[in-house]
Amino acid sequence: MTDLRIGLIGSGNMAAAMVAGWVTDDPSIAGRIHLTDRGSGRAAALAEAVGGEHGTPQLMSSNRALVDAVDLVLLCVKPTDIEDVLREVSDLVEARHVVASVAAGVQTATMENLLDDDVPVIRLMPNVPVRVNAGTIVYALGRASSELVGPTLELIARLGATVELQERLFDAATALSGSGPAFFGLVVEAFEDAAIVSGLSAPIGRELAVTTMVGTAEMLTRGNLSCLDLRRMVTSPGGTAATGLAHLERSAVRGSIIDAVVAARDRARELG
Ligand SMILES: NC(=O)c1ccc[n+]([C@@H]2O[C@H](COP(=O)([O-])OP(=O)(O)OC[C@H]3O[C@@H](n4cnc5c(N)ncnc54)[C@H](OP(=O)(O)O)[C@@H]3O)[C@@H](O)[C@H]2O)c1
């Protein structure tokens, strides 16, 4: 079954990013999407933003009405709201559904304890580049399965790279790929500042910084290079890259990044 009816409980930042990615990939998906919020109007705003001639997401009057109408129940609420939402709908959730959650720190077992044993559960950790179909989505499967789990994973894969991971490693993944766009964003911002200090205009600095980041990523993935190989390729003895890298190493950039990711992993653990 490829035409999953998709229900998102919660229509905030992550829901909007995932819906935008799906609709960009295939505008007709919009007509299969069902949305709720807690009364803010964000579901209606999201439906309006992505709706069009190929279809518009349906606003559901309640989470219970949504569960009744869909195959995939995607929980896009804050981690602290997951249990309340599941309690609200659990008597309607059946083995014909798949329940997936993007909530940081909420384990499959926590969700499974509130659902019947035969309901398939998937824990996801997406990041915001899902909005442009360039996300990284880490996932773990729960104890039950069904013929809808495969199509659900195919749907998720339309948003970017998917990586199956043991749940005990999710906090580390949350720190690296979940929070990662904020870290890389800070680095690019610093390069933009550096461009201006070096005499380039802000727009040119931004273009050079972003295209260099994308090109570097392409070399590491499509070029199948190690980071060391890439660095050696650019760093001639006594040259500009060597001089710049020596500054970065003396400023402990590498150690700061390691500390930041480990601190973010520990924070994910505290919040979970
Ligand atoms: N943002 C990220 O980069 C990111 C990355 C990975 C994972 N996540 C996960 O994504 C989840 C959502 O984060 P977010 O940043 O999208 O949060 P958000 O912008 O605050 O959105 C939360 C949404 O949940 C809705 N909601 C809360 N309780 C509800 C209920 N009982 N019934 C229906 N809707 C309800 C809210 O409704 P109202 O609009 O009416 O308030 C809001 O639309 C979190 O669990 C987070 O861990 C986020």
C-alpha cells in the first residue's frame, strides 16, 4: 500500500517541515494529510501554506477524529505532551495503524505501554532540512510490525537520508543530526562574518560560505573521501589553508565541537 493516509497530531515547526518536504516531493500527498493542533491555528496555516490544485491537507476537529481517518498517526507534539495525547486516542488505535513519533527522548517502550501489543510503533529523530528533502532521519522500530511499516519508511525516506539506530544511541544522534543544523548554521554565520572582515560583501560572503559547505559535503559523500584526504588535498605546505588550520587548532575548535555535541547529548538524556 503506497497511498498511506497520514495524520499529524501537532502542526508546529517539525510538522510543517515534514509536510513541506512531502508536498515538494509529490504535491498530491497534500490531499492525504490530516492535521490537528491545540487551538493555535497553526494547522490551518500549514494547510493553507502547502495546499493547492493537487490537494489540501484536511483539518480534523480532534485528535480522535484524525486517528479514525488515517493509517499513519505521526505524533509531532512536544515530548511532555506525548503521553497525554496517546492516552486521549489509545482506545481508537489498532493494529491497522502505524504510530510514529518525532519527540526527542520518548522511547518506543513508553508509547507501546500505552497502546495494544500489536500496534506498530516507530521512533523518529528528524532534522529541519527535511523541509527541503535533505534531512537526516534516524529511526528505531518497536516490537510489532505490519505491512504498513515498509511504506511508512518509504514515505519518511522522501524527506532525506534514513538511518536505523539502536534506541540507546538516539541521544547522541539527537545531538549530532537533530541539533546539527544549528551548529553548522553557527559555523556558516562565522564564515559570513569572516568574509566581511576580509573585505567581501555580505551577500558574496554568504554565497561563498554556503556553496563551499555544500561542495565539501558533496566531496565527502559522492567523492567517497575521508576528511583527512580532503584536508590534505587543500593544504599545501606553508600555504593559506595550513596557516588558517593552525589558527583553528590553536583556538581549540575541534575540542569545542566535541564538547558541544557531548553536552547536547547529555541534555537530550536529561530531557528524555
Ligand atoms: N524543531 C526541531 O528541530 C525538532 C527536531 C527533531 C525533533 N523534534 C521534535 O518535534 C516535536 C515537536 O517540536 P516542534 O519544534 O515542532 O514544537 P512546536 O513548534 O511547539 O509544535 C508543537 C505542536 O504540538 C501541538 N500540540 C500540543 N499538544 C497537542 C494536543 N494535545 N493535540 C494536538 N496538538 C497538540 C501544538 O499545538 P498549538 O500550535 O495549538 O500550540 C503545536 O502545533 C518535539 O517532540 C521535538 O522533540 C523537533
